[in-house]
Amino acid sequence: MMKKQLIMEKAIELFAKQGFEATSVQQITEHCGISKGAFYLSFKSKDELIFAIIDHFMIQFTSDIDCLVRNANNGQNLLYDFFYAIFNSFQKHSDFGKILIKEQSRSFNQDFILKMRYYDRLMDKTILSMVERLYRENEVKEIKYDLVFCIKGFISMYSQLFLFYNVPLDLDLLSQSLVEKTNLIARNSTVPFITKELIQMFGEPLDEDVTKEQILEMIQQGLVEMEESIEQESLILLKQELLEPTLPRAIVKGLLENIRNHPQMKSISYLLRIFFKM
């Protein structure tokens, strides 16, 4: 196991029990069986470690859910598959889920809050695209933003049941139940509260696309850090496609698939899929 990965995994165990603030670098190194010097060769500070852990899990989580929503062939089962994947991921990474829920409720660290808001907005966009795909425009046009927040509320509250109260998790039953509840809200709600204008007051619009310039900057940084590989060649071709589109859609989709599971390319792959609408 690589040293960085070891430190992250052992730190998660301590953070889940004690929280970020109460866990020291000394405790982490003792738990890992390494020296402080070895720790600082991997991470400049505890904060850098915390953000590395958040990025590692959250970009994987948001990217996988977004990929599921975008590539689902059967819209009829999409909502069920969405809820199932969400709670299955929480179940697999329960320690990390506990950390996020605890820290978001009590953290005063501005960098942490901004980091979590960033991933929260990414998930908002994925849920909005799913809502617009699942329901006819005339059904949810006025209440689609409320529906996004209702779905997020279901995820937050039900995840706490099995993370903190040890409620047995039947993924199939839970997913069916939440599909039924979401459909009832979508098809029977008529009074909107959250409007696009209200959303714009506390952040960028959910349906605002990422810019080409933002992606190009991330790609350039990624190319500097990558070794020669199929993933690097694919990223170079995707950069060229951004600058001058010439490739068939199927080729672009294949290039995106080449980089999707590369640990350093998760965020770039995710943003490129949004940009190319795939």
C-alpha cells in the first residue's frame, strides 16, 4: 500500500471517532506506525490531508453518480438506480460519511465549508439533470428546484438512520420507498418556494455549464503531473477537441472512458462529460 493511501485510510479511522479538530498529526502518525517526517513528505499539513481525503472520496462519489445519471438507458429505473447507488456508496464508506455529516454540522473552517459547498453544487446539478429527464417539463417546471432539495433531504436524513442509529439497511426497500415519495412530490406539488432567482442569490445557477477555460486550465495542470500512458494520450486528444472540435461523438466518449477511472483525472473527466453533454 502506498504511504499516502495508508495515511489517508488510517486518518479516516481516527477522524470518524474524534473529528478533525481533536485528531492531531502525532496521533495519525502513531496510528500509521510512521514518523512525523514521513507524514510531512506526503502532506504539508493536517488540513492538506483532510482536503485530500475529501477530494478522493467526493470526486469519486459525484463522478460515479453523474455517470450513472447521464448514461442510464432506462429512464423508468433511473430514480431507483440513483437512490440505490447513493446509499450503497454510503454503506461502503460509512466512516467517511460519518465524518462529513458531523463536520458539516459543527465546522467553522471556511476552507472546509467552501470545499463541501463545491461538491454540494456538483451534486445539485446532477440531481437537476435527472429531474428534468424523469418528468415532463410542464409537470415540474415551477417546482424542479424544490424537488432537487427534497431529494437531497431524503438522502441526508435517511443516511443518518443507518450511519448513527444502526437501523438495518435494506437497499432495495429503501430505494423503492424513496422513488415512491419523490414521484408523489413531483406529480402533486404546485406551490414552489425555491426559484432560479433565489438560487442565484446564494451561488451560481444549477444549470450553468462549466467554461472551456476552466477545463483547459485543469487539463494543462493534469498533463504536467501525468506520466506517459494511454490516459495521457487520451487527455491530449480531449484538449485538442476542446480547442477545435473534429472527432465523432463516439470517439470522444471512448476517450472520456479511458480517463474516467484514473485517480488524478476524476474531476477532469467529470467536467468534460458535463461540457460535452455525455
